[in-house]
Amino acid sequence: MEEVRFDGKVAVVTGAGGGLGKAYALLLAARGAKVVVNDLGGSFDGEGSDATPAQAVVDQIKAEGGEALANYDSVAEWESARGIIQTAFDSYGRIDILINNAGILRDKSLLKMELEDYHKIMQVHLDGTFYCTKAAFAYMKEQSYGRIVSTASAAGLYGNFGQVNYGAAKMGIVGMMNCVAQEGARYNIKANTIVPTAGTRLTFTVMPEEMIGRVKPEYVAPLVAWICSEQCNETATMFSAGGGYYSRAAIVEGQGVVFDPSGEISIEMIAGKMDQILSLESAVEYASAMEQAGTVLSKTNSGS
């Protein structure tokens, strides 16, 4: 297969001072992209700031013959997030790729979780993804080209103890990207979601130590780079990756049952059909909310 290159492309990677973001930035730069390496440099729970991590990645890219510059703004506020994207445009004249990767953790069980722990996670993960995407989308629309990859999590798709805040934010990102993909379709803007399994400073707190070396961030980076490429036509798609494993994840809906709404629909009728309601046999994946709603209406109209 022809080598996938990013010559002439400009990429912004948030949270790129280490872990997954660093792996993405290094690979894109090695394949010719100009990269804005964004990282606030705070602690894993979102406290403080430090310019060192982002600058170190930029220095490594330059030492390896690539082109990059550092940005230290936070994704969690609109003006600073917009500044991240503006840095790319002011410095390189365009933005082709946005990887929303910045993240923190504040894990606690539901009853022990402070409101601040919930709001801070939402600000960084969900709001940060929205702010950076909104700012980048405007430029991508003008140039009729863009690739956006945002970071979800198995904690959002499948749940995880002690991560109510994190799981909610990450599943919100899935919905956000599905909607962005619809709005970007006419402008050749693809929006997808990565569900990574990788040993980073965030997963050190939840992942057994013996697993860390088996799920290096570098194993996720090739798939993310492909999703960012001009050759990739996928959009509104969830990809799972980790330790050399790559797959597509999807939200599906079963065939269900239909009762005649002109008559009474009782609790007991529902209970009597619960096995069929729960079944995912012949489940389908919908391309949009309108398609799903149309299917529901067609079933109720036909009584099937």
C-alpha cells in the first residue's frame, strides 16, 4: 500500500505533552505534518501548569527533522481553546487535523464525588472537545477539508466503577462527534471517535501494572493517524484500539416488538415480551437519529 503522508497538512493535538497525544504528534510529524503540540502541563487531576512537557515534544520533533510548535493554553475555557486553534492558523495558515486528546481524571464513587470533581471533568473532556472542535470547524469549513478525532473511553461505552463523571463526559463526546459528522458531511469534514486502551499517566491509577507495557500509546497511534488521513472516508465511527488490537465499536438497536397504540399497552404486556425487547438478534446500526425515528414510525405504522 502507498505510504500515508501528511505533507502540507497542519495538525493540532491537545494533551500532547505525553502519553497518547505525544505518540500522535510524533507520528504525524514523522509523516510530514506540521504539528501544534498543545499541553497545559497540569497534574493528572487538572491542577497547575508547566510548559516543559509540550516543549519537550516539540524539541523531539524538530530533532527528528519535523516541524512543530508548542501551545500551553487550556482546552477548558472557550477563549483559551480558541487560542489553540488560532495558533495553528496564525503560524501555518490552516488547520487540517484536530485530535481532541487532552484529559484528566478525578475518580471517586458516586456518593464520595464532590461536585467540583464532576464539573472539572466535564470542563476538560466534554467542554474542551466542544470548544476546540467549534473553533477548528470554522476554518475547516472554509477550506472544505478537515479531520477531527476525539477521545472516548470504554468507561463511557460500557461503564466503570468510580468513573461516573469521566464515563458521562466520554459518552457525551461520542454523541458530539456523531452530530459534528452530520454537519461536516457537505464540507468534507470527517469526525470520528477513538476508544483507546493505553498505558498513560491517567490509566496508571486504574490499570494493573503488568498490563502497562503491553498497551503502549504507540500501538494506538497508527490507527488514529489513518483516521486523520486524506485517504480515510469513515465518519461518525467509533474505533477501539490497544495493544495491537483494532476494531470498530457501534451502537445498535434490536428489532424489538410493536403493540397497537390505539389500544391499551399495559405493564404486563411489556413484561410478557421482555425477552424479545432485550434481544439483539438482527440488530441494526443507524446512521442518524432521523433514520432511527423513521424506522420506529414505519414499524408502528405497519404494526410489524
